[in-house]
Amino acid sequence: MPYARHMQRLTAATLLTLIALTSAGCLAVAAAGAAGAGVAYVRGASQGLVKADPATVIEAGEAVVDGMDMTVISSEADQATGELRGRTATDKAVNISATREGDGVSKVRVRVGTFGDRQLSDELYRRIANRLEE
């Protein structure tokens, strides 16, 4: 009987720990997004919220990609969503997407390469956000 009680306590402790870790991560991402200044790196992509509609975000993305000697392959956007596809000089894929999250606010996601290039993704995101602030 003591073994069963020990296993129940261990299982409960494990579940509580998992819930706490999961909630803390979501809270941190939500807080960063709510602040408007935060950028998170999730599953190989840099992402965050900006004060612009998706069409304006993709327009800024085109200018940033061109300014960094990358090639824009395709670009399309409307007031709800937008997507830009490009290539770096070393032939890595560049994907920038924007989704309307609210009135004048969009979620921007930048991914470079198949598995993600954090440094370049963060740099592209930062430049797009800066351009939108001008």
C-alpha cells in the first residue's frame, strides 16, 4: 500500500510541475506580446506583435528584404493576412507572415531556413518593426 501512495504523490507532483512550467511559458510569451516590444523565438521562427495591418507589414518586409540584398520571390497581402517568400544570398528560404490580431495590430512571424536561423530571423523581425515605427 505505501508504494501506491508514493506513486500517486509522484504523479500529482509531476502534473503540477508540468502545468506550472507550461503556464509560465505562455504567460511570458503573452506578456512580451502585450508589451509590444517583445519578440519570441518559437519553433524556429521569430514572432511578435506590431502596430500595423498585415498589408503594411508585408510592404515593410519587402523593403527590408530588398535592403539586405535578399530576393523577394512572392508577396501578397490584404487586411487580414499577408505572406512574403524570399531567398537569402546563400539560398536559404525566407518566410514572413502577418496575421491581423486586432484593430491595427498584427502578429508577425519570420522564419529563415528549413530549421530556423534565429539570428537572421530576429534581425529581419527587428528591422521590420523598426521600419513600421518610422
